[in-house]
Amino acid sequence: MIEPGELIQLQKTRGKNYIRCVPETDSIKMADGRITAEQITNSHYGDFVYTHRGGEYRLVMATLSDLVKGVRRETQIIYPKDIGFILMKLRVFPGARVIDAGAGSGSLAAAFAWFVGQEGAVYCYERRADFCDLCRRNLEQFNLENRVEIREQDVEEGFEQNSVDAVFVDIRTPWTCLDAVQAGLKPGGLVGFLLPTTNQVSSLLEALRETSLDEPEVAEILLRHYKGNPERLRPDDRMVGHTGYLLFSRYHPEVVA
Amino acid sequence: MIEPGELIQLQKTRGKNYIRCVPETDSIKMADGRITAEQITNSHYGDFVYTHRGGEYRLVMATLSDLVKGVRRETQIIYPKDIGFILMKLRVFPGARVIDAGAGSGSLAAAFAWFVGQEGAVYCYERRADFCDLCRRNLEQFNLENRVEIREQDVEEGFEQNSVDAVFVDIRTPWTCLDAVQAGLKPGGLVGFLLPTTNQVSSLLEALRETSLDEPEVAEILLRHYKGNPERLRPDDRMVGHTGYLLFSRYHPEVVA
Amino acid sequence: MIEPGELIQLQKTRGKNYIRCVPETDSIKMADGRITAEQITNSHYGDFVYTHRGGEYRLVMATLSDLVKGVRRETQIIYPKDIGFILMKLRVFPGARVIDAGAGSGSLAAAFAWFVGQEGAVYCYERRADFCDLCRRNLEQFNLENRVEIREQDVEEGFEQNSVDAVFVDIRTPWTCLDAVQAGLKPGGLVGFLLPTTNQVSSLLEALRETSLDEPEVAEILLRHYKGNPERLRPDDRMVGHTGYLLFSRYHPEVVA
Amino acid sequence: MIEPGELIQLQKTRGKNYIRCVPETDSIKMADGRITAEQITNSHYGDFVYTHRGGEYRLVMATLSDLVKGVRRETQIIYPKDIGFILMKLRVFPGARVIDAGAGSGSLAAAFAWFVGQEGAVYCYERRADFCDLCRRNLEQFNLENRVEIREQDVEEGFEQNSVDAVFVDIRTPWTCLDAVQAGLKPGGLVGFLLPTTNQVSSLLEALRETSLDEPEVAEILLRHYKGNPERLRPDDRMVGHTGYLLFSRYHPEVVA
């Protein structure tokens, strides 16, 4: 049985997927009708449920991958293939304090919030008010909003926090916020960047030379799905060819004796 | 300053990297000499330290990516590019209970232990006694052993736990343990597999048809690094061409009314 | 100026491309009207021409890559990225005699015909009459039909030729025609296969063990295009993820003393 | 039986491969001894032959792919995966006249010479005398030298030919030779470039804007080999991650009325 408070994914047959938190008593409102809380809590994962107007949805558990792909978006989101690697390289852990600079729709913020847990904190910076709203609504949808502070502020103006464990930067001109990144990070801390173009990678690598952000590592990740027929195993005909380049670095400040 | 208890990476110039936990008072023993705890706690991240025989090492913070690549290994390890994606797809979270079936050297177990936190638990199954020892030593090295139970047992014999959140299987014949996986998982729970060959993918896909493991998704991840010269940006000449195929599925048991 | 007899590509703005041979005097008939021969021969490469009903087309020279992508098709075609590699591995040369087994729409046959030149010959085998017609019409369109013989025949029944330089096989069950391939090839000759699925690759590799087809080499080719903006250089968002696996082998018959 | 004049590949067991032309009567001199012409002409493809000092070699037919990988090299060569695609995009055909600008060791020149046949011509430009010699020796080794003119000249100084069918440019600063390329090409003709770095791609794309070189198309090709065990089919552990970016364009000169 499915419990109130659980995060579920409603899969529309041959259509989109929707992340929802199971309500105590209210209905869930979909575009094609309502599903009552009772319908869901009387169902099992894998079952189909129907809106009062006949819309069919399958109930499955929401993974973190489902979450980050399920954010309502007005920006390019960061994809699971990239987020998973970012988590490993930025040393995110339960209890960590992490800055998400250029939060956009909040897909990465959701993943950070998921893994820093109740004791951790995610500080989102986003200069556009509409994206701040969107990011907040997405995090609320996922019940992760209490681990996240969202601030409508340009990252070039610096961060309110210092000695954070890690910073991720997803803005068009990341070389403008390197002072802010260094002021925010604790010594030894990690920083990552998402860069859609090679020109940005070059510009950032050059700017890093003037900083204490050390050992830059540039990579890209390609994810290839396969069709699931065991007698005719083969990759999908088409795949995502590019999301962005990832750049990681370590903060090693010079210490004045 | 670096504190006792922190996980650090000692980078040998043009050589291997070593993960160590900073001791309170003891020395760290390297192959080419000892480094005292005091040397390290008097240093800063990014500094060089020297063994009593002159071996040079750079001190950097150990990321989870460093950890999983730094396990002492007698088996093929699972790579950060794959582990990051596994974490997202298996819904690992702080507090989760996860089974690692075929633990090998423990690279994935370390990542699971890292993210399930103090309240979570990782149950490792490994039939070879020598790999159990190796896995344990690696987890102790990383201070993660108290979150992990290691059991010397063939996964086909079933798991001691049930209603776990997720299971990952990395054994040669994963189709032999599907009953065990279903008995161990909670409804809606997630399972993942690492499969080096296409033949194994086909065999597993076929075996899954007879189970309540649903919606199989097959993928592979390619990681491409770039040389860090901003004036001559280009991918590395050589890259890893294959680690393994990943297969994910959801446990949707039929419920008898 | 463009000469009668030249192979051109008519590029529809934001639309498809069409390969045509410039006629002496007739018009070229497009879906949206006619273009006279005079219009074309009075134009230069890169110019726009217009049908009598106002359809706009750009005139460019037809490359072999344009040709093989421009075949009218009712089957999966073989792509330029794969054909180029096939030409190199099968030792196609001006004057060569080559068998194309399972010719389909004729994209590979066109490339073979292009490179074997006037003195060479391409022998197409195709069991479906409708594909034979289609293949013939495509080769006529490209003025390459006099270098090609098309035979409506199942490849399992064997080939009429022997001692050919190379054979390429693109049929669903290529392991059924290995005797035919060996009977057709000259000693030392080369054979290639296109295989959409991993199951076919395994089956063929296994069947080859019983033959004198030696040194099997399996590969796949990925082509990634980039957006052409120099200030924002980046790969296309989406790419072709799979066309097929290529397998090449050498015919080394045992010689009875 | 193998005939004098044929191009063969001598495969050293677990070692390098060597391309040689079968002599009428002389011996072939290898590093570990001599093989007589008679030994070879009495052998069959697939046989082993032995030098007078016992060095073992397998005799196989030399494909074009073998040739281009078999050039003696002092420069980065162009790989078969890239050359095949270049041939398709540059409209190389038997009888074509093609310029190879920056010929280096001659791997691409060999492929051009192979496909333009007896009636075609390849014009190599190379500013370094030592590379000119190397390129010439490689082409002689392959019996292709009579189709090629090699000129020790900087490509910025322009080409002696005009109205050629295609030009390929492989030099560090290709934007310096765009006038030469346009002067050399016939209208509608094709040009290709190999560029190791993204910075070069950006610089060239920008320079092309000032020319009549039209419709630039940027791509890269990845080749992944598989291990040939049918029961354990899987990609090779490591692969080539990068050779270079390819850029193709069409020459569409403005015509002054």
C-alpha cells in the first residue's frame, strides 16, 4: 500500500510523467481530472489509477532521476547523467552545506537537497524572480523546500555563506563569479561548473589561472539507452548528443604566514 | 588547517593517489616512508608533505569520486560515472536501507554507505572470503564501516533483509538471484544490475519477463575527459571505451486479493 | 556554369534535398513545379532557382554523401559514416568487382558503383522485386546504373560470380549465406556485414568459427555534428545513437595440397 | 597464390603490421631477416612465412585501411574512420583532381591516390622537406606515387592548380590559406579540414564568414571496437577518444555579372 507523504510518479500512458506527493485526504489534480488520496492509498506500486474523467496513470515510486527530469521547467535543466557525476565530484554528503549558483528550475537543487538530508543545507542563488518562484514550487512539490534557501540575487554580488563544502555554478559567464566562489568555499572545498559551449570552457580555464581554484578537470558524459528486447538488443536510434561540459576544481588558497 | 578524522587524498606526483583518514597522533605509513599526523594537521589543502624518506605527496580533500577510485582492488571496480547514475536511479537517500549483491572490492558499497548516512544501512553480500576482507578493509579506510554489514554468502541463497529500498547486483549470472531480489525489496523498490557483456543483458532481460521486476531500462555511460589547455581545448587522445551496461527495474509485485 | 549531365543536389529551404542529373533540354519535375534545364545551366553552384509555381531550391554539387542520403528509400539505408569505413576495410578500388548482398534501396550500391568506376562492377542481390526496382531507379537517378547488375535472388542460393574482390552482406540472417560468400570471394578477399542487433553479432561470430572467414573485427561508428556558431561552439543537442554494428573478415581458404 | 605486384600486409604475431609490394625476384627485407619473393608467391593469403632468421609473419591482403595505418609516420596521421567520411564528403571519384594541403606522412594522400585511380591526380603540398620525403617513400611503398605530385611549399603561398574537384587542409592555421583554397577550387567544389582543437574550429568558422566557402558542417567521428567473443560480446575496454574535428564546406563564388 502507498502511504500519504510518499513521493510518487504518475505515468501517463504514452505521455509525460508527473511527480506528486501523496496527500492525506485531498485529491491530486491532473490536467485531465482528479485522483483521490484514497484511490492512491488503496493502490499498490505498479497499479493503474484513473481520474474522475477517465485519464489513466500508472503509479510508480519516484526516484531522484524521476524528480530531476520531472521539474516544471522554463530553463535548460541539468540531467541525471550529469547530476550523478556532480554529486560524486563535489563531495556532497548528508549534512553538507552546498551553494547552487544559477539555480534555474531547480533540478540540481532538488538533487542536492535530497542528499544533504535534514541536517544539510542548500543555498540557491538565482537573479530572475520568475525562476526563483519556479525553483521554489518544484522543491515544494518534492517536499524538499525546508532544506533549501532560495535567494533572488546575482551571483557576481557574492554569497552570504562562507566555508561551504561545495559550490556549483550554472550561469552564462561563470568567470565573473570566481571571487565569490572562493570567498564562499572552505579550504579544500570543491567547485563545479556546467558549460554548454567550448568557448565557455576555454574562457573559464583561462580565468581559473588567476585564482586559487586548482586542478581543473573537464569532462562530458554521454548516456546511451538500449531497446529492451532481449532477442534484438540494440541502442536507441537517437540519443542526446550534448547537454554541457562539466568542469571541476579544488579550492586551495595560498596561506599568508 | 586539516583536522584529525578528515578523509584526505595523498597525491603522488606523477603517480597514484591514496585515500587516508587523518590520525589523531599516529603516523600515516606510505610505501616510501611515514608522514606524521602533526605534519598533516599543520598543513593546508593543496600543500605538499614529505615522508621521512623524502617521498612527496600533495594533500587534497578526498571526494567520493576519489574514494571509489581509490579502493584497493582485486576485482573490476564500478566507476564514478556509473555510480553517480546508479545513485539517482536506485533512489538512494540518507536513511535508506540498500543491498549490495556481489560487493567485490567495495567501491559501490562505499558510495552507498556515504549517501545513506548514519541512519541508513548497506548490506553487502559477497561469496568470496578474500573479497569480503578486502571490502571491509576499504570501508574501514574510509571510516564508513559502521554503516555496512558484510556477509560472506552467495546471493542465490537469498538475503537476510526484506523491505529494503534498493538492491544492486553485480554478479556474473544475475538471473539466478531474481527471486532473492524480489524477496528482499519492498513493493515499488528499485533494482539495478551491472553487466559487462551484451549476452548477459539479453539473458537478464529475458529472465525478467518471468518476474515482477518491471519496466527494465538498459543504458551505458561514456565519460570523455578533455585536456585542460584553454588555448588548445580538445578531448584526451584515449578514453575508457566500456565498463559495463546498466539495467534498472522496479519491483511491482502482483497482489493477491 | 552548370553542365548537362552533372549530378546536382536541389536543397529545399528548411526542407528535404533532392539529387538530380542536369538534363540536356527537359525540365526537372519537382513536387511543387518544374525547373527548366536552361534555368539550371544558366545558374552557378550556390544560386537559387525557382519552379514555375514558385518553389525555391538551392543548387549545390551532389557529393557521394548527398547521394547515399538522397536515395528514395523503403528500407533502412546505410549511412555515409558507415559507408566510408566500409570502403576502406573492403579494399574497394577503381576496377574492383564487388557483391552487394541484400541491396535494399541501393545506398551502398551507389557508393560501390561510384568508386569502382567504369572498369569495375557491382553485383547486387536482393530477393524482393520491389526493392530491386527501387534500387534500380535510384542508381539510374545517379547515372550509375551501367556499373551495376541487379539480380532478384535470395543470397542463400549463392552468387553467379566468383573471385570477386569483396562482398558486403546486409540481410537479417547473414549466417545463412557464408557458403555463398566463400564461393564468391577470391582468396584473401574481404567481406563485411551490417548488423543492427548484438544478438546478430554474436550469432554471426559463432557461425564464422566454422568457416575460412578469418580475423573478424567488430566495430561501431558514432558521428556527432556540431552547431556552426564560432562564438558558441557545441555539439548538436541530439544525434543518431545507432545505425548498426559492422563486422569485417578476410577469406583465407585452406588449401588442399 | 600471391602475385608479384600485389600489395600485402605482413602481420607480426603480437606485433606491428607492415605493408609491402610483392617483388618479382628480390627479397623483402624486414627488421628480423629476409623473405624471398618465391616464398611469398608460393604462399596463400592467411599463410605464415618466415624470414631467414626465423621471424614469423602472416600474409594478408592489404586493405586501404591497412595502408593508411601502415604509413611510416613522423606526424599525426589521419585515421581510416575519418578518411572514409572525408572521401564521401569531398566527392572524390575515379578521375578526380584533388589537393592535399599539409600532406604530412601521406596517409590521406594514399587514400586519395587509391580512389582517383590512374586518370586522377593528387597534388600534395607540404612545407617541410623531411615530410615530403617521408610522404614520397610511403606512396612508393604502396605503388601509388605515379598518381601524386608532391611539392615542398607552404600552402599560404597558393596552389599551382586551379579548378580542382576538392581540397583537404591539415595545417595548424588553416584560416591563412582560405584565399589559396578558393583560387584552387572549381565552383561548387568541396573543401575539408582536420582540426585537433575546438579553438581552431572556432577560428576557422569565423574566418569562413569572410569567404565564399559556404554551408560549413562540423563533425567528429568516434570508432568503437568490440571484442570478438560471441559468448561475451562487449566493447574494448579502451578506445581512441579523439583524433580531430572535421569541417566541410562548399565553394560558391559570387559571380560578377
